[in-house]
Amino acid sequence: MKHSFRIAVLAGVAATFAASAARAQTPLKIGFVSSMSGPEGVIGRDLLDAFNLALKDKNNTMGGRPVQVVVGDDQVKPDVGRAVVDKMIDSDKVDLLTGINFSNVLLAVIKPILDSGKFYISPNAGPSQLAGKQCNPHLFSVGFQNDNNFEGLGKYMKEKGFKKIYFMAPNYPAGKDMLTGFKRYFGDAMQAEVFTAMGQLDYSAEIAQLRAAKPDAVVMFYPGGMGINFTKQYAQAGLMKDIPLYTGPGTVDQTTLGAIGDAAIGMYTGAMWSEFLDNPASKKFDADFEAAYKRIPSQYAAQGYDTGHVIQAAVDAVGGKIDDKAAFQKALENVKFDSVRGNFKFNTNHFPIQDYYLVQVEKDAKGRLVSALKQKIMSNLADAYVGDCQMPK
Amino acid sequence: MSPSLFVEQSLNGVQLGVMLFLMAAGLTLVFGIMNLINLAHGSLYMAGAFFAATVFQLTDSFTLAVLVAVPASALVGAFVEWAVLRRFYQRSHLDQVLVTFGLILVFNDVVRMIWGVVPVPLSPPDALSGPVHLFGGVEYPAFRLAILAVGALVALGLYIVVSHTRVGMWIRAGASDRPMASALGVDVELVFSLVFSAGAALAGLAGLMAGPITAVQVGMGEPILILALVVTVIGGIGSIRGAFVAALIIGIGDTFGRVLLPPALGSMVIFMLMAAILAWRPKGLFPVHG
């Protein structure tokens, strides 16, 4: 009696094991490469936190497969990014990659990724090259094309009748992209176009020059720490109330507002998302993100969250079989998900068509600095390079 | 360029100069006297800024922030000297570069563990947060004037200490001939510790003065370290006077270079100045050793 009971238990255990082994699918490995350390580490953190949050909606499974996120740090260095990506492809054997925030890193690693046959879903970096001539069936950008944010600003400021615009940016490809985007809708007549060294700390000389030039408005693109430096110094020079300051993504948002402090109040940003956007997905995202991480999400976080949902929806659509590349590509192209941006779809070059908004830094009811939504400035904006893209069938 | 703009840009140049001097003074003394290359000097600058930001947030008093942050930076410096660097005075420069580079990584990660990756707020005290009107219609940020004043006072103080006191004599003796100084009964180990802590205090002061105008974040010490090294080399390693003159040259040169030259050239002005001065005087403007 006792003996047969033991056998029954053993048999039961064995049966359970066998059943679970049959159910368990091979995990889907996602390589998430981003800037996790150094001053820009805050960007990688927001992208990754929100990406993970999106995956939690379906208990970290996609198309019936458990998901494993392999995280790598590119340190904002193209060569380091390249090494991390090679390792993820060769030894971690990831199934697809995402995460990169800086365009120069993305441009360095995109070829090995695509050559290995993997898909790359970009949450942030959107260099013009990849939207145009070098567009690729396996490359999708969920964030934006770099020029887009400033195209909205250019259109808005032209309509508002601004004449003398003083433009400032770091001397690197994205800085040029932003100016190109601005001019595409504002026109070529700028009062000044000033490019400064990458990583510059002190802007006193440039600010003195711009004060003497008496512009109608200053339009600047200084992501990360540079933006903190510039904005603090601009406010200390007493210019914030005299000359309105406009900027683009990653300059004055939840990753930097805490450090800039009240000096940022009144600044305008051209953005594709604000924490005040009125749609159910965005409201759920705001609440979930704050509950999980005890802070207000940045636009980077919104992009990371949408990227997670894009991958989720596409992998679900093919039932986890992403090795069928044609089917997976089709699933991505026609992806249906609840974007926090409300209006979102992929163009033929796999870059977004979406709306843009003007937001302004204000204090909310709890006294926190937030990017308050002012108005929509652009609807269904596609990028200017889609014509150069001949997507192979 | 109008006269008032010229005045404003000159002020900007001198202000950047004294800021660099605060950083370079400690670096040049440590390098000149102890023959130690300390790449972690920028980490002490970062420490000063973070200490000040924390105290300012807690107490709302910038004065208190200064009074806490400067000695705290000196203590951190003294601890690092005692725990690690003391063992490396006799080692090769390559070993020193390696260990102090390692210290940068350690400091950055410790700061990240304590304060997180998000840059922390540090604004100027309310009285100094806006611009002030100077003669001729020049408007100038009040806090930058304060930096100028503090930098000038520190330079004067260092000059008096180094040139007119006994400790200063030991320091100068140590800088020009270490074996002879110790043979004459100077307690070299004590002088080393003092100098290192003083250098750390100056770096901390520079960090907390820079905090309100720049981003207080992990890794903020590295870009300024490069400029401070340039100043040190141009001035002549070990020379306080050299560091002061070189810092002003770099500050003014960089400011006007950025305004008057195209961007690619403007950001190279510092290094072109360094190349030109070193071609003319390979040991710097005021060489200390032989």
C-alpha cells in the first residue's frame, strides 16, 4: 500500500515534468543595447524600464514564448556598441535587437545586425541615412526620424510670425539633421546658425553673442548634460523672460528637468508625446510607470514602452515564429497596438507617421516640473527621406 | 564686436580661466611635488558638486553647502591618498595612470549608487541667481561674478601661502628638489598629505562653484580634467603661477576663439595654443624643475 502510493507520487511528478517540458517553448531572446553608464545612462535606463513595463502586460511572454531580455551597455561609443552587438549575435544568440539611443552608435552597428539576418527595432535613434537610401526590410524605427521634431517647430514658428531665429546645436550629425528639419518648414532665413563643440560645458560666450544679436527666439538642440548646462546658464543670464527658448527631444524632459529646476519654466519643446496626452494608452502608461518606478515618464520612456508593444504585437501575430522573416516583417509593417501617441503607423520606409505637439515646462498641482501640452502643431507627419527609400520586396 | 560685448566676453574668459585655475592648482602641485599623475582629480571636483547639492537641498543654505563640501572633498582626498595613492609614489607613471583611472571608475559608480543616474539639482543662491547691471549697459550673471571673485581670492591666498610661509617654502623645496628637501629635514610624507588634501579641497571648491552653472551628474569631472591637464602642462608642471597664467590664457583664448572662429576651429583653439606654447617652451611657461 505504502509502496504503491510512493510509485503513484513519482509517476505524478514525472508526468508533470513531461507536460511542462512539452509546454515550455524556447525563450525569445531580445538584445537590448543602450547607453546604461555615464552621464547619458539616464536615457538607457528610461528606455529599458519602460520597455520592461510594456512586456509585463503579458507576463513577459510573446507568441506563447517566454521572453528573455539581454541588456548591453554601449557607453555612447560606436566601437563599444559594435563589440556588444557582436557578442549578442554570436554568443548570446539573440533573436532580435533594440534599444540604441544615439544615432552615431546605431550607424556603427546596424550593418552587422542586418547582415546576420536579425531584425532591429529602433526606439530612439532615427538618422536620415536609414530612413532614405539605406532603408532595410528588417529595420524599423518606432521613435522618429531625427528631423521630425524640429519640422513641427519650424512650421509653428513660421505661422506665429517669428522672424529672427537664432539656432544653436552641437557640431555633430543629429545637430545638422535638426537644423535641416527646422528650415524645411521655416525657410532658410535664419538670423544665426551656431554650432558648438560636442560636450561643451560653458556657453557664456555664445550667450553673450546671442544677447547682443537680439533675436525673436532661440531654437536649440542640446541633448542630455549639454542641455542642462545651456538652460541653467541661459536663465542665469536673465534671458528666459526676454527671448523665448524652443527646443527638441531629450533636452528639457523628465531626464533633465530635476537638474535644471525652476530655471526651465516657460521653455517650449516640439515633441511627439507629452504625459498629458489624452488617450487611454497614454493614461495607463503614466499611471503604471509612476506606480512601478516612482517618477514621471520621459518621452524616451514613452518610446521604449511603444517599442515593447510593437515587438509584442508583431511576435504575437506570427505566433512566436519570428524565424519566418517574411511573415514577421509583414506583421511589423501592419502592426496593431495601442500607441501612447494615439496616432501611429509605419511608413513604407519603416519610419513612423505621427503627430507632433508643442509642450511647455510648467509646475503641476504637486509642484513638480512637467511638460504641459499646449497644442498640436503637426498631423500625420512623414519624414522627408521616404522618397529615397526603395524597400526591397 | 561692440565695446560692451567685448567687456562681457573678456569677463567670460577670465571667469572660465579662474575656474580652470581652481582645478589646475591642485593638479599641478600634486604632479610637481609628488610626481604623481592623478587622473582622479576630476572625481574630487564631482564629489564637491554632489556634496554641495545635497547640503543645499537639505538646508537651503549655500554658505553651509560651501562650508561642508570643501572640507568633505579634502577628507575624501586625504582618504584616497592614505588608502591607495601613497603606495604609488615610487611606481612608474603608467602604474599611476592605471590606478587613478581605475579610481575614476570606482568614484563614478559610488556616486551612481548613492545619488543615482539622474543629474541632481544645484542652483545658485537666490541672491546670485539673476544678472546684474554693470557699467556701460553690460548685464552679467551675478553668480559668475562670484566665481570670479572667489577664484581671484584663492589665487591670492595660494600665492601668499606658497611664497611667504614656511609650509610654502617646503612645498617649493619639494617641487624643485625632493631628495634634497627631505635630506634637509622636511617631513615629505606630511607635506604630501597636506598638498594632496589641499588640492582635493580646491577641486571640490571648483566643483561646487561649477555646479550651479553646469549639470551635476556622474562623470562631470572628466571633461574639466582634460582642460586642467592642458593648463598644468602649459603653465609648467608644479608651478602655481604658471597654472594661473595658463588658465587665464586658456580661458580667454577659448572664449574668443569660440566666438570669432568657425566651430571646428573654435573648439581646437585650446589645443592649438598648447601646441604653440609647448613648441616655444617645451617645459611650459614657468618650469619648476631645472
